[in-house]
Amino acid sequence: MTYWQEKVAVVTGASQGFGKVLAARLIQNGCHVVMVARDSEKLERAAAEIDPEGKLSTAIPTDVTNDDSVVALFEEVRRQPGRLDALFNIAGMSSRGMVCETSIDDFLLSFDLNVLSTVRCVQAARPLLEQSRGHIVNMGSLASKSASKFIGPYATSKFALAGLNHQLRLELGESGIHVMLVCPGPIARDDAGQRYADQTDGLPDSARKPGAGVKVKSIDPATLADTILKGCEKRQTEIVWPGKARLLFAIAQLSGAWGDWVLRRFTSS
């Protein structure tokens, strides 16, 4: 019997990418997963793929950028299955572009999906998580700790998410809720190198690459999912992958100039 057996988790962004992989891993560990995404058809297909018999999944189409939609989601969770042991805030968006050439609307869109969606979900889920002394996992990035060029509003929003996570950890710790930030490098995916083609006109070729050219190996999503689930069991506060990136973060805290130099050495020009 695994730690996750008979527990209940909400996973946002579960219709594709890493959210779908994480949902599948939870189901394989015997957890009932409430799969959340905006596109109902894509969500239903994902649920049917990873849980063909439909015994351990519930698909609830939800727009996490909409207050009423999020409230309705957790009201439904409260009714059935009636408990919540973990909230995985995976939904988010990445982008490419120069800050001075990115519209305020695009900044607002990124901030809403990468930060405020987490606020909405945490606020709505907190009463249930207090009852279970459960987990909140927020999906950050290496860009939550160190910005690189050409990623537009992404680093801005992911830095904000790191600050939000820290505050949640301090505020909710006494209630027994475990809060963890996950800061991975580029996660392996089929469309790596092509997904930003329409955003990189006039930018160096490195801007098209995973991580905007950061010289780290792509992470296997299934392995990352297992690491996150183990991190919950151990109630870790943070996961940074690759671990060597912590050295860059430490250097940047000592000296911004040194940190920028190291970042340039580990980023394709």
C-alpha cells in the first residue's frame, strides 16, 4: 500500500504535458485524482487515456483564471469525493520575447495564469486541506530563482510565484498544511524547440530552445513526477532540478554581476 493509496488530489493543467503525467503517476499509486483543465474535450480524452475504467479519476473542466469557476470546482470536490489531501498547481504558461516589446496585456495574462490561479485554488482548497493536513505543490521553474534573456513575462511571474509560495509556507505551516515549490529546468516534451516559433522573430536561435538555451539536460517528466510525490511524503519545502543550479542561485545572491556571468556561461548565446 503506497502513501497515496485512497488519497484525493486535485491536479490543474491535467489535460496535457506534465500535469497529465503527474495525474497518471498519482493514479498508478492508488490516488483518486480530480483532473482539472479548461478544455473539456481534451480533459476527457486525457482522463480516458490514463484511467480507462474511470475508477480513480474525475474530470472537472475549470478555468483557473476565473474566480467563480474555481469556487465551483472545490464545492464539487467538497460534495464528492468529500475530502482533499493534495493540491497540485501545475497549470501555467511560458513565453518568449523582450520585456520592452511585450504588451502589458501579455504580462497580465502570464501573471494571472502563473500566479493568481494558484492564489484562487489555494484560497478555495484551504479548508479541506486543513482537515487532512495535506499538501500544496506549486509548479515553479529555474526561472523562479534566476531569470534569463528572452523569456518575456515568464520569469517575472515565476519569481512572484516563489514569493507567494514562501508566504503560504509561513502562513499555513501552523495549520499542518505542507507547502512545496518545484523548480525544474526544461521538461522533455515532443514539441521542444518548435513551440515558440511564432514568438521568436528577431530573437537569437537560442530563444527557441528549451529553457531559452540554458545548458541543462531535459528532465524526464515521469521521473520528475515521482520525485515530487516523494517530496510530498517527506514534506520537503522545495525541489530544484538540476541540483547544481543551487550554486548559481547562491552566487547570484552574493553578487548580481557574478550571477549574470555564470548564467551567460551556462546559456547558449
